[in-house]
Amino acid sequence: MREFELISRYFKGRGITRKDVKLGIGDDAAVMNVPENCQLVVTTDTLVEGVHFFKDMSPRALGHRALAVNLSDLAAMGAEPAWISLALTLPHADIDWLEEFTAGMHEIAEYFNVQIIGGDTTQGPLTISICAKGTVPKDKALTRSGAKNGDWIYLSGPLGDAGLAIEAHKGRFDVRPENLAKLKQRFEYPNPRVAAGQVLRNLASSCIDISDGLLADLKHILSMSMVGATINVDKIPVSQALAESLTEDERWPFLLAYGDDYELLFTVPEDKKGMLDLSLRQYGVEAVCIGQIKGTEGQIELLNQGEKFTFVGQGYQHFAEE
Amino acid sequence: MREFELISRYFKGRGITRKDVKLGIGDDAAVMNVPENCQLVVTTDTLVEGVHFFKDMSPRALGHRALAVNLSDLAAMGAEPAWISLALTLPHADIDWLEEFTAGMHEIAEYFNVQIIGGDTTQGPLTISICAKGTVPKDKALTRSGAKNGDWIYLSGPLGDAGLAIEAHKGRFDVRPENLAKLKQRFEYPNPRVAAGQVLRNLASSCIDISDGLLADLKHILSMSMVGATINVDKIPVSQALAESLTEDERWPFLLAYGDDYELLFTVPEDKKGMLDLSLRQYGVEAVCIGQIKGTEGQIELLNQGEKFTFVGQGYQHFAEE
């Protein structure tokens, strides 16, 4: 199949059509209108076979996940997602695979009203790189650098499920089938916190999406905001599927150092705490307070039931073996 | 080396800083101001080792070329380039390679005043995917769909040099060293026609950059504009290096079906012909008229010295072997 037929067959004319897209797939570049008084927000995430997903992952899940992890970055900025560029490198043009992959991607794209405006299809080892674009009202973007002493630290949902799905797939943990199905769902079809991110624009002082693990990503907030933190590890929300699958000791690496669930980690000033619960619950998000910004700059103090707690481990790092 | 150190060492704080970038590398996403009364223009191009470049290509050239081919797409839209997202997949973090690669990319980025605003560094087979963003005054983007009967067809410069460099590298043609150096330069360090593209905004009726070969890319204009064309193949500009290396018969595939030089192909209405030469020459571009829009929709008639000419061949296609 020729590249151009391939592109037009699976992408052109599919999915939603946004009015702000003046020229979509089919020219040298796409042309869009950015709303007045808004800034452009841009993020890029790449998934490589064997590094970010297993060879046997379903192409539909892959299409979903590849877009979801990008939308999660936009959510962490409080941005409204709008346009997607897809760089898809494939070993060969497999029709069945493409049908499923694009179906998975179009489903989540439609749900969040984002349009695939272009990209590039090339031959090579399976790699999916997406550049997602969104908009945010001028100077309203959530960053990693606004946390202040005394702010409360929140999570948008339970952690560790996706990580346990990966480890169970590797055969390192035995998980009951019905629980494994739930955990796998969290890895394959992560739900980016897009609406929550936009609500947080007026409430949070800093925000990040957890892609490298709670501690690793919290450290990004601490270093950019020049503050320290105390985390009550017993307050970190845990799904029933994870709780039933692991002993308490086994849980910690999944809660503290696995990042594939794409929940938001954010800080909220004392005077906005009340407003927060009310606002997020409307969007089905049960945010949980897990600690507070305080203490020595760059340091994280961990407490378990009020007692000092030690955890040795770290987030996921590419090239970490070198 | 850890991914984060790697990113910050080679990208953060390097290169130019544009005032319209409110938040660059280092947060979940970048934030930019789009100028008022301008539209956003977005393109994506991926280079895969072994498919788009040879394993022995110098990393500096690769850094240049990866960005150049993207800027060429923006040029073909008449856009002013502004911001770059880089998805870089590397088998391992090789310091020397990264030094050279980023130097090559920063050089051309600086020259065209574009800022690398973010990206993703992942481990895997060498793949460079860039999403380039630029701006164009509202409704002024050059497209492939505006060519009209009677418009003249132009090229921004000679074709085939990069193609001959590739074929000589494969050992299929013998080229004198001094000529090979010139041809290689055109493949490794293509010069995107960024200024020319912006000048053409007010002159050309359609435009495309030649990445798949003159005939293949002309066909894109013809099908989008619903017109036909006559091309005088003897008018296609040829570099001295190519002329000295090939017989006339050997030239045709390079001139008509190789696309790696990234020249612009565009159409100009009769009443803007005079203005064109004057305007482009200021930017060192000697545009050459090679034909006219006329005849049957979608058809290309080739003439050599006024005589009917037949060429059987096609542009470069990924997956073409299937």
C-alpha cells in the first residue's frame, strides 16, 4: 500500500472536525485559528515498542494510550486539548492493525474533541510519537513552579494499578483474573484528567501528571517551586484490585515509584481547599489530600500513620542502566 | 546517563530564546503566545535510520536535515517558523553523538530564529520526529489548491543533487570527489526556502515543497487544484555538479522523481510574473519557470525542447514494495 493512500484511508476525513481547523490533513502543513486571549500549549510524548509497551499490546489500546499520555500533559497544564499531530513509524502497513489502532485513537480523540490535523507515516520499528496542542487562557497555565509553603498536596486518584499490570504481565506477581483485567484497563486505557486540569486552573498553585512515579514527579514540583514536602504514604489512594493483590509491604514501589496511571499531582493553598472538593466532584474526580508543602527545599519527608517512613526506590528512567 | 540530565544538558537553556515563548523545556508542556491576526501552522516529519538516511550520516548533518525538512514544509505554506518539538529516539545516550547532533540542529534553529520548546527523549531504534510550528497572517497561507489555468509553474532551484548523492553513496554512479562533496552538501544540509515562501504568500497561487519528486508533488497540486500541467523538462534547472556527473538520459529520474533537495514548486498568475523575479532575487533565490497550468485535469504533459517527452517513473514512496 502506498503511503498516501494509507494516510488518507485511515486518517483523512475521519474523526471530528473542529471549526478552528482551517486546513487539516492533505497539504504541506495544517492551519488553525488560536482563540483570542489564549496561549498555545504544546507537548510531545513517544511510545516505543518494547520500551513503553509490550509487543502483544492490543493496537486499539495502543491508539488510546498514545493519545491519552499526551492529553494528560495538557491536563497538567490546565489546557483545553485541541489538535494532534501523529508521527507513526510502522514496520509494515498491516490493515487489521491500522484499523484497530486508528479506531482506538479516534475514540479518545472524539471524546475529548481533539482533531488529528496531520503527521507523518514512515517505515521502521514501531514508534508512535504525538505532538498535542491545546490552549489556555492567557497566563492561566498551571506549572510546576507555583507551590508555596503550607499548600496541601493532592492526588486525583489511586496509583500503582498500571504498574502492577506491567509487573504481572512480566510474571512477577500473581493477580486474580478479574483484578488483572481492572489493572490492565488502567494501563491500556488511561483516563487523562482533562476536565480536572481545567478546573484546577483557578484552584491549584502547581500541577504535574504522574508519569515517572509519585516521588520522582513530586521532586520536579519541589525543585521548580524551591520548597519541600511531607507525604502521608498511608493516605495515597489504593484501588481495590491493587489492595487485594499485594501485601502492604509490596505496595510501596507501586504507589511511590510507578507512574503509568497518569493521575494529577497538585498543590492547593489552604483558602481554596473547600472549593476544590466541590469543584472536582462534579467531574467524577475524588481528589485526596496526601500531604503538605513544608520543610527543607527539595526534601520529601515520608510518614506512615504519623511515623517516619523510609522508602528506597526511584521513578522510571530511560537509559537508567547506563 | 539519566534521561532528565540528558535533556537538560543538550537542550534546555541552549539556542535562541524567543520572547513569545512563555514556558519552554522543563514543565509538562510549553506555553507560547501566537501573534494577533495570525494563524498557527503545524507540520510533522520523521527521519528513520536506514529508511531516510544511511547509518554513517554525520550526526551534525542529521540534526540539520531533520529540522530543515520540517522548515521546508512551513516554507511551502508561506509561514514564518517559530517553535519546534523534538521527539528523539536513541539506541543509547552517546555523548559525542548528542553533542554533534544538537550542534547541527541548534545552528539551523538559530539561523531561522526558531526555538526548541520541548520534546521527548526515548530509548529505541534511531528515529527523529519533529513537529514544527509557525505562524502566517490570517487567511494568507499558501496551499496546494489555488493553481488556475494559465498560471506559470516555477521551481526555486535545481533538482536531483541530493538524489544523486544517495545513489552515488550506494555505488550506482561514479561521481568525481569535488562534485560528490557538493551533492552530499545538498542532501545533508538542505536549505529550506523559508524567506522565499514568505515572499510567495502575496505572489503564488499554489505551492508545495518537493519531497517526493517533481512529478509526484506536482500531481498533488494538480489534484488539489483540479487542473492539468505542461512541463518543459529541458527548463528544469540542473547544478553543475549533476550536469558533469550524468549523461542527459541518466538525469531524468533525478530531475523528475527524486525529492530530497527541498526546493519549492509553485504557480504564479500571469500578472504577478514580473514582480516575482524581482522579489525572490533579493533573497538569493533564482526561480525558474518550467511550465504552465493547462490541459486535462490531473494530467502532466512533458515536453523536451518542445517535443513530446515520455518518462516512466515515480516519486519516492514508503511501503512502495508492498
